[in-house]
Amino acid sequence: MSPPKIKLAETDLAAIVVKHLQDDEGWEIYQEVQIKSYGSIADIVAVKNGEVMVVETKTSFGLNVLGQAWHWKKLATYAVVAIPSATNQTKARHFGRQVAWKFGLGVFTVNPFYGHVTVDVSPQKNTGADTKKILDVLTTQHKTFAPAGSKEGKHLTRFKMTCQELTKVVKQNPGICLKKAITRIKHHYKNDRSASQSLGKQISRFDNVSTIYGEWDGKLKCLRLYARSGFPSPFPPRRKSIEDSAKTEI
């Protein structure tokens, strides 16, 4: 008797692969990893003994997911796609496996009913891969910040990490001026001046930093920062003159 069909979300598929690689194969897992701003996002990055495997997950098998995996061959020791298993082995599916084999990509098939992962096509080892570019960006947060297969926008970015660092400083020093706060954190901007200018706009004009509220201090000509959790309302009043602050260096 064949198992019943299960409607599978990409996050469910990825979770099975993560569990298999982590618990059964001993890989250290990182999820939803972006190497550079606005660049591609790897669903799963697995690290073991200095080697890096990137796994792209999809609920359907086609050139789209194969192309995503192929993109990582220059940076990962192994590049793999993970797809649901199928009872009907169509010509298209067979062709997809042949394409994967020809380009050195691995294919994992996932049985959601039993939670099994099978290696359909073994990935070729990319001996010249520049794995350092991936290894250098991995952080502990990548392990749990967003589950693999999440929709676009939920992944950990360098901007989000900068905002986290800034929020910590602001919570410890309510009312601290932005420029002073910048000098106390590790950020992804080219220098402190660029960080101050960019974050000042993000906080005061666009409300893109959800954890911080800025209030302009006309006497000191600085943007004072407060953690939003410190206000009684989830939407604290905005400062009176945003336009005036834009004319003065933040």
C-alpha cells in the first residue's frame, strides 16, 4: 500500500532534510544564508570537516531549482537539490536527474510520509570551490533565525544584524545620540559616517528599524535613540520636524 499524498510546504520539506543532515549525517546546519546584500539566498548550508554543502529545496523538480543549485558550485564543495519523492517516474523527472548528473549536482528525494531522505544522484565534489566566502558569513543566528525554505524577506541580513547590535546599545543607553551609538557597534557599512547617515534615514524617515525610535535634539543637533519597547504605545509619536533634521548632519 502506497503512502497517502501529503501537501508539502517548502519549509516542511527543508525541515526533513535539515534533520537528516544534522542528526543522521553529522553536518552543522545553517539556514537561509545570504552571502552578500541583494545576492542569492541558500536554503540550507551544511558544514562538516571544512567542507560546505548547499542544498536548495523545492516542492517541484525543474530547471529553476537546478539552476539555483548550479549557482553555488563555485562556492560550495557540494551543490544539491532536495525535492519530494514521486511514485510516478516521469520522463521529465528522469531528464532532470540526467541534467543534475551532467552538471555535478546532487539530488535528494524526500518522503514526507516516512520522513526519509534518499540520495537519488550523488553530488560531485567541487575541489576548487571558494568555500571561504560562505564560511566567513555564517553566524550562530543563521542556525535558527529563519527556517530553511522560508518566503523571501525572512532571512537574516547584514542590515538586520547591524540593527540588532544597535538596539542592544540603545536599550542600555536610552536617549543616546546616533553617532555615539554607531561607534559602539560592529556594523556592515563602509565607515561610521556612512552608517550614521544611512541608519539616520532608515530610523527617522522610513521607520525601517522596527525596534528603535528616533527623536531629534535641536540643541545638540543629534538624533536621540530609544528602544520602542520602552514606550507605552507600540506606535510612539514621531518627532515633530523630520524635514529640519534632514538639513543637518545626523
